[in-house]
Amino acid sequence: MNAQQALDYRQVTLPILTREHEITRKMLEAIPADKCTYRQDEICKSAFDLAWHIAATDNMFLDAVASGQFNLDRNKRPESVKTPADILNWYSESWKQTFDRVAQLSGDDLAKIVDFRGLLKQPAVLFLELGLRHTVHHRGQLTMYLRPMGAKIPSIYGESYDATQARLAAQQQSTTA
């Protein structure tokens, strides 16, 4: 991949990442604070740990593109992050800063080969897509946690059942008012 191809790929990918970031935020917002220890099975992560994994690795992939290397220490949760709301705040702030760094990279920086844990070597910019796939995968897992936790599922790529029910109730209320 040459520098211009890397710039073109970034131009197409960044708006997608921005939309997906908002979906991830909605998912993190949906986690009930009093149920964040929920896990579907003893071998599964708790909802809180899964939420942290989503937030931290989404940012880690962006940071790998921005810095040209993977820093697994980015996955360590700060002591100050104790609630789902803390995860959401950390994610929003960290993601925006890292996203802005990626948006300013040169084509040469984006085309630089980056090594992902000795498993995959590819141009840095292509890790935007891998990071996105990783996030979408784990968001899917999180949706399967939310309903048993008593939470409402936010709309993701279309209206969710819960959003549909809320809309219908609002329409019914406005016609009877």
C-alpha cells in the first residue's frame, strides 16, 4: 500500500469509525450500574469487564495506527474507572484524542507496516478495520448481556425492539392526549 492509498483508505474509514463510536457509546450507556457484575457463565467476562475490554481495545487499535506500534498497556484499567459511567467517560475522552491523532497522520505514517503481536503485519491504516471488527464483535456479546440484566437494547443499525416499543408508546400517548 502506498501513501496515497493509505490516505484514501483513511478518508473512507474515519466517518465509519465516528458513526460506530456513537453506537458503542450507546451500548456502554445501556449497562445498568447495579448489574455490572453480571456474567452469562463463570468463564465469561462480567459486563463491566466486557465493557472495559470494548472501550480499551477500540482505543488501543486507534493508538496503534497513530503511534505505529501496539501498546498492550493501554488495556490496563485506570484505578479511577470503577463504574460503567467511568468507562464511558474514559472511552469518550481517550477515543477522541486518539482519533484526532489518526486524522492528522501523513500517508507515509498510515502506510507504515505495524506488527500486531507477531501474528499479523500490515499497513497501520488497515488496523482501523480490524479494530472496528473487534469492537462490533464484542458489542454483539454485550447486547446478549443487556436483556438478562434488565436493560433496554439501544438501536444499533436499525430500530431495536425497545426503541420500537418506546416510539409506539409515545405515538399512542400523543394520539390520546
